[in-house]
Amino acid sequence: MKKPLLIKLSLFIMYFQASTVFTVSAQDVSGTWEGIITQEEGGILGEYTFKIFIKVDEDGNAKGTAYVKADELDIYAIMGFKGKFDGEYMDIEEDEILREKRVEDIFWCLKEYRLQLLSAGTLRLEGKWSGYTSTGACIPGKIYLKKSAPRV
């Protein structure tokens, strides 16, 4: 292959890669996401099991439920939420505790989180959260989720 042709081919490949845009539809984001939620030092535990079940409409409006479990303490909560997806970020606000199992003096946090959609390899949602209980502010943390395969 001659040098000018090789250079043109290389330039074409670089242009194609640079112009390729990753787009995600509401359908791609809707579904089940599983992973962990962490809590900074001073929280009850450092890490909890975390899942969200989400439905996003064509306007980016989101609603669903979040499930958090403290495996070591055998307690859990299911929260209802509403949110908004703008194509890159998912902003979620939990608005009610639908069901819970807890122990005395431990209260579940109603959380707000901003998750960024990451697409390298498998679809992921990652970001920070903050929240509150009936007794005050919660110690914040981070969320790491991967999109689950649909059940057949």
C-alpha cells in the first residue's frame, strides 16, 4: 500500500471514530440496575446491596422503585422515586418508603442522587447520593450500578 493511500485511510478511520456518537434511548435506560450503594465513614455500614427498577418515558421522565439491603443486619427498604433522564445524567429523588424491615434506632434514608450513564463495555450508572431520615441528614456516599439482562 502506498503512503498517501495509507494516510487517507488512517484519516478516514480517525474521522469516523470521532464522529460516532453514543446515544441512549429511554428504552435502554428503563429496566433493572443492580450494584452497591456506599456510605462514607460514620455510616451504619460502608456498603449495601442496591437495585433500582426504572421506567423512563420518551420525554425523559422517570419513575420506579429502589431496593436497599444491609446484608450484615438482615434489614432492607423499598423506596418509590421520581426522576429525570437527559441522555447523560439520571437525577432521582426518592419520595416514600414503600416497605421496610429495620431494627430499633436505625432509620432508612430517603435519597437524592445524580447518576451518570457510562457506556464503556456494559451500561453503568454511577454517582453520588445524599439524603435524610426523620431524625436528620444521612451520611452520604456513592452508587455503582450495572444494567441487568432482561428476564425471559
